[in-house]
Amino acid sequence: MQIPRLHPDTIEEVKQRVDIYDVISEHVVLRKRGKDFVGLCPFHNEKTGSFTVSQGKQLYYCFGCQAGGNAIKFLMDLEKRSFAEVVLDLARRYQVPVKTLEVQQSQELQRQLSLREQLYEVLAVTAQFYQHALKQSQGEQALEYLHHKRQLPEGSIQQFGLGYAPPGWETLYRYLLENKRYPVQLVEKAGLIKPRKEGKGYYDVFRDRLIIPIHDIMGRVIGFGGRTLGDEQPKYLNSPETELFNKGKTLFAIDKAKGEISQKDQVVVVEGYFDAIALHAAGINNVVASLGTALSLEQVRLVLRYTESKQLILNFDADKAGVNAAERAIGEIAQLAYQGNVQLKILNIPDGKDADEYLHSHTSEDYQQLLKDAPLWLDWQIEQIIKDRDLKQAADFSQVSQQLVKLLTKIANIDTREYYVRRCAEILSQGEDRLVPLRVENLLTQITPHRETGISRKIAPKKTASASESVTTTEHSLLEKAEALLLLIYLHSPEQRLNIVNVLEEQDLQFSLSHHRFLWQKILEFSDNTGDDLIAKVQYKCLEFAEDMELISHLFYLDEKSQKEILRPSQVIQAATACMERVMREKRYRYFRELWEQTDPETDPKRYQSYCQAFYAEKMRLQELEKQRQFSITDLL
């Protein structure tokens, strides 16, 4: 369905409810720096974070590529979507009622949005159904499994809403359709039932399974995990992908862990539901679990929003599958880890136990000590490389050496790389100190060519412009800068706004460049231009016009350079308007001169004399403006 024009009230309410940190931190790992947040810009490649996010102003800006805007602009640029699409998605996310300029279209949109609310409702009712079934006689085996096999207290069972799916093929189906009167299409879209292959009726997705509800970050049920109590395969079964549930973007227990993650400034990621539940039951609450798939970059970014220092500990099983899972997870977040934007550690519990098993024979203090002693991911990677290798054997030595070089090559931080070069050299020297300098030199020799190749860039020679082209380019550049500075002052210096308006009106000046003219028209649409919130108002007005917005977005922010440029607003206004007037006068000068040259002085002497005086007057004014512009601020214009 084509998205209709949204009502201004809807856009305004979305703007008021959206938190730019919540939106951007799902895509960028942000670190606190003073009042703002800093991260690596998603719009261009950089090694040092120049991308800043201000929660107070609800704006972002990159000092590297000059990308900037609010939460809506960020999603528009990052996901290449239209203004209306982004606003509509944010309205869904923040539960903003959607109105359009056409009543019928508004009703259709409300119908689509209400589907999500209906899905939340049917999933919440289903969770209650499973919890009730756990306490009945048919759920006795599942309850005993939780109490004795998993050693979970009643409080934890209640906290996580654990339940039981009865064994019948249509038990939940009949409850939801006959008792609760939900339409079958809704129940199917919630991922709770599936159509039979022969096309006659439906059957329950979960049957005779222990049920673990999966909640979103706001605590709403979005899906379920089911563990078999017998030999049925698979042992664990998740809800299918739905409108609400995407296992690659969800972390189990994130709703319960986010507060503790912030307090401890650390997050622990485990593999299984019961590992997370057991740790929470032991009072270790900064724990989330992946959902049976490799940990994704989106999941990492989701959880890192809540830790300022970005401390992440992966506690996967120590068996081969767990090691592979840890390596896949490292692969997903390798760029963040190599650049030091994640303090990543790897914990493999001794004797190959998972967290749940470990807590059956150890205290929570023991586990917390394991977390403290967990090696950094690079140290863990090195241990995996040399594990079960005999460096006295030539083949093993060669393979280990090659893998260590590959690892070292990817480390961006120079100090970190030097430390690990020395560490790897010591390993390869096998205790012979005299060999360490030689191993260091060999490693550096192999690493350096790779790094130089990775960062070298061939720059094509610039085409040399002709003299006339250079003049035109220079004049255009001056005009671009003059108009931009005038708009910067107007937006960021409220006390100068009346002065700018008066000057433009007195001298009958117009913005020559189309994107500046567009911005000025949007500014003039607001009758009250005195408030500090003008920038936010104008920005939202402009967002629907992607091409124009791309050319003017940098004017909504002040970087260090532009802050200096407008320190003397009166002088800058004088210089900028002089430059704008100069462009106007040059056009008039050429116009009158052309008319003068085309007029015959013998047949029309009065008009000939009039055009001559006009273009001469323009010429004299141009000379005055040039002196004024040079005298005012030669370093700016």
C-alpha cells in the first residue's frame, strides 16, 4: 500500500516521543563523552569516532562527513527510505496514533497498525494459558523438571512466566478460537498455529513442551521458546518469524537485564534460555541469551546501548560447538572489537560446563570470579590457535605462525598491536628469550605489507580548469559560503534574526542558490521566528524533501569551524549581504550593458543615455561592494 500524506499532528507526536539515542544506538555503538555520545559514523569509513549524538538537542552530527539531522533523518539516510515510511515505522514503535490528511486512508493505516496491537494481545493471552497449564495435573512433569532438574525457585518461574503447552494437537487452537473468539488468521500470524498440509484445519506449533516466553525490550511477549520433555526433536523450538518476532534482532531476558547492565556497566551473553534464567535466579542479572542462532551484530548493538564502557562477555559452552559459536560471534562484531569499540571477553567455564550446570555445584560468587578472570578476546583467540599444537613440529609451527599473523594484521590500534606482536613472538620463541627479537622482526615484516596495502589509496590527478572556469567556480564558492553563513547566523543566533530580515528587505536581496532559497522559504513559513526551537521546526519541515535536505542539513549544526566563523555576526552579515548584493549587481550590470550595446544612439539617444548611466551606476556600486567585502572579513568570504 502506498503511504498517504501523514497529518502534521502525527509527525509532531512522533517527534516528541522519539529518543534519538534509542534509535541510533541500534545501529551505532555509542560511548558517553560529556553530555553527548560518540561513535563511528555509519555513513563513511573512519577509524576514529567523529559521529556525535546529542540527547538534549535530539540531533546527530558527523564532523568527518558532515552528515547530520534528527532520528528521522538518520533512518532515512541509513535505510534509504522515504520520510513517510520512517515516520510510520516510528509511530508503530512508539504507539503513536496515525492520522493522515485523507480520512479513508487514515482508517486503513489504523487497521494495519492495530494488527500489531492485536498480536501483542493474543500472545499475552497465550502466555497466561501456558502458565495456567503448568499448574494443572497435565503440567506436573514440566513443573517437576523446573524444580528438580533445573533447581529453579518458584520466584524465578513466576518472573520469567514459564509455562507448559499441553500435548493435544488443537488444545491452544480451540482455546483461542472458541473460548476467546480470536480470528484464525490472527492466531496464525502470531506464529501459534500452522495449517495442516492436507488443507483441513490447523494444529498447535507447541505441544507437550516446557514454554519460555520471549519478551521485547519493553517487556511485551513477542514469541515463545519450547523445550521438549522427552526425546522429540528438535530439543528446542522457537516461534516462527512474525510481524513482532525476529530472533536475529532479539535477545532473551533483555527486558529484565537492561537495568542491571547499566548499573554494572557490563553485559554477559550466554547461549541458552536456562543459562540466563539460572544466572538471574542466582542474583546475576546483567545476563541475556541468544536464541539458538549465531550472535548477530544487531543483537550486539542492541545490548551495548546499556553499557557505557561497552564491556561484553561471551559465556558460551566450552565444547566444540560452543567454541565455534564464540568464533562466529567474534566474526560478527570483529570490526567493533579490532577497533576497540567493544571490550570483549570470552568465558569458557572449566570442565566444559554451561552456566546452569556450573551453578548447581558452585556459588554466584564463584561465577562472578570467572567473569573477572575471563581473558580478552584476543588472548582467547591466541589460546585457540595454539591449542593442541606442538610448536616443535614444523607443520604446526608454520600453521600457528600464519594464523597469528592473520590475527595481528587486523588489529587497528598501534599500541595494542605492538603488545600482541611481543606476546606472539614469545609464544613462537618457546621459552628461548634470545629468539624473541628475531620473532618480533619476522612478525612485523609479515604484518606491515598487509596493513599498507589495506590503507593505501590511489588518488587520480585533478583536471586543471581553465582561467574562466576558475573564476566562475571561485565566485560561486563565495556566494555559497556567504548565503550559508547568513542562514547559519539566522538559525543559531536568534538575536540577529530581525537584523537579517531588515537588511534583506532594505537591499531587496534574494538567495540565489536554489537550496538556500528553499530553506529560507521554509523558515518564513513560521510566523514566530524568535524561539530557540526554530531549528527543530524547520528541520522537520524540510525532511520530506530529500534532495534539498542533503544540501542544507549541515546548516542545522555548528561544528568547531562554523562556531568561529559566526563569532562576529554583525561583520559577517555585512560581508555576506555585500557578496549577495554583488551577485545581484553583476547581473544587473550585464543586463544594462547588453541593452546599451544593442541601442542605437542616433535613433534613440535618451534610452541609450539611460542604459549607459544605469550600467555605469551598477559598475561603481560593484567597486564599492568589493572594497566593503574585502574590508569586512576577507578571511571568511
